[in-house]
Amino acid sequence: MSDEQANAVDRGDGGAEPSTDPDAAEGEPNDAEREPNDASSETGGAPIEEIAERVGDEDPDAVAEEIAALREEAAALERDRDDLESRLKRKQAEFQNYKKRQKKRREREQARATEDLVTDLLEVRDNLSRALEQDADADIREGVEATLRSLEDVLAGEGVEPIEPGSGTETDPERHEVLLRVESDEPEGTVADLHRPGYEMAEKVLRAAQVTVSDGSGAGDGGEGDGDGMDGADGSDGRGE
């Protein structure tokens, strides 16, 4: 046997040469190839282990102090939050109150402006009424009456109501302006005559009605005079006979 044959026999008995089959090269990974994956999986849990080791190495008192400090900081932040919320609510309430005050102020100003205008119009109405009381031409009188009616419609549209107390009405110092006391058959202290009507709007007196008040002097004169006359006549007749 030649040396080449002996070498061939040795290769056949000792093991096959490395295969060049690509399918064989793509087989399962060997242990060397799996080690990096195993190592990476073990490394993935390292942070938790490191944290556990670090906490375990800490002094319990130091950990307790740190926890207490964190709790105090959290409590302080919570107090700050509550304080900010409380301040925000106060500001919101103040703003709402401000809006209400502004609305009321505008309403008062508008009402005051309307009252001033209505008061001026009342003087115009009085002048028109006095003009109708005078003897005037029919053409002029018709125009004045039409103007007066239009003005009264405008006043009524604004909620203006007249104050016109009748004779014998109890006087009201807030609604009646007493000009003087006069002899009248009405009870003492009551309205004798209306001199000028007053006006009110939205339950507020714009102008009090001008009135005269009875002094009560003529309230019982008729009855008392008749009685005295009858007594005198009866007495004189009786004594004369």
C-alpha cells in the first residue's frame, strides 16, 4: 500500500473532512454562539439587582430620613397646590362680583339718565296742559291735544304712572307735596284739592303731587249750625210764650 492510499484510509477511518454543504452551515447555533444571548438576558435584569443591592447596602436610618424628606416635600407641594387653588377660586369669585357690580352700576346710570329725561318731559307735559286750559283757537288746540297724547303715550311706554290723589285721600309725605292748608269739607289732614299731578316710575317717585290739605274747619259746620239754630228758636219761642 502506498503512502497516498494509507492517508486516504486514515481520512476515512478518522472522520470526514469538514462539509461544504451550505445547509449544514445554517444549522442550530453552537454553545459559543448562544453565550452572548444568555449573557444579554442576564444583563437585562442587572438594573433591578443593582438597585436591590444598593438599597440593601444603605443605612436604614438614612433611608428612613430620605423617605421622610420626600414625604415632607410632597406635602409641601400639596399645600402649595391647595393654596393656588384657593387663590384661584377667590379671584374667580372677585371677578364675578366685579361683573355684577359693573352691571348694577350700568343699570343705575341708565335708570338715572332715563329719570332725568322723563323729568324734563314732565315739564313739557305741564306746559301743554296749561295751554289747553287757556282759550285758544280750535286749530291750535287740536295740535296741542295731539302732542299731549303722544307725549303721554311715550311716558306710559317708559312705565311712568301719574300720582293724582283725590279729595279726602290721606296724605303721603313721600308722594304728596303739601302747598298749604285750606278750609274744606274734607276731614282734617286729608287732600282738599290737587294742584299739580305727580309721577312715579318703577316704584320710584320722580315728582310728588302738589296738593292742598284740609284744615277740617268746614267738616262739621253744617250739622252744628243747624242744631244751634234749632235750639235757639225753640228756646226763644218757649220763653216768649
